Amino acid sequence: MPDDQLTATLDEIRGRGYRNGARGALCARLSDAAAVDAPRLLAALDAALKLAGDWEAKSKMIGGQIALEDCDGAVAGFKMIGYQNHRDHAAALREVIAAELAKGEATP
């Protein structure tokens, strides 16, 4: 999905005006919209967490190559950078997702 379409989709979801305490027709409209939006957002979150898992697995694979392969310093250095980048990106992605989810827990 191109960035502009992604932005438009998220703006559309935000524009629905989800809130606690809606009654009557508004409650029904928001409930129907949530039945569509929640699975889409959860699928996107699952995909992001899978990506973090893939990055982490890739970092472990690269780390194993560094340890097992007899390679010169330049190659080992290049692989170490790849290892660190994949590991750090996976951790950062999980951290930002966890931080956003924790914000929701603090809201009554």
C-alpha cells in the first residue's frame, strides 16, 4: 500500500470519531465500523510484529555466520553491522508498539 493510501486509510479510521459513551444510532454506527476497523488494525499490528520477528531471526542467522565462518575482518565487520541493525530495528519496533499499547491501558 503506498504511503498516501496508508495515510488516507488511517485518517478515515481516525475520522470515525470512536469514543466511549456513544448512544443510540451513533453507538450502532461506531460498533459496525469497529467490526471492520479492529480486524484490519490488528492484522496490521500482527504483520508489524511478524516483521520484527523476521528481523530478529535474520540477526541471529547473521550472528551465527560471524561466529562460524572463517572470514576476514572487513566481511566480519560488515556482517556485524547487519546483525546489529536487524536486532536493533526489531527491538525498536516492538518498543514503539508496546509503548502505544501501554498508553491505552492508562486511559479509563
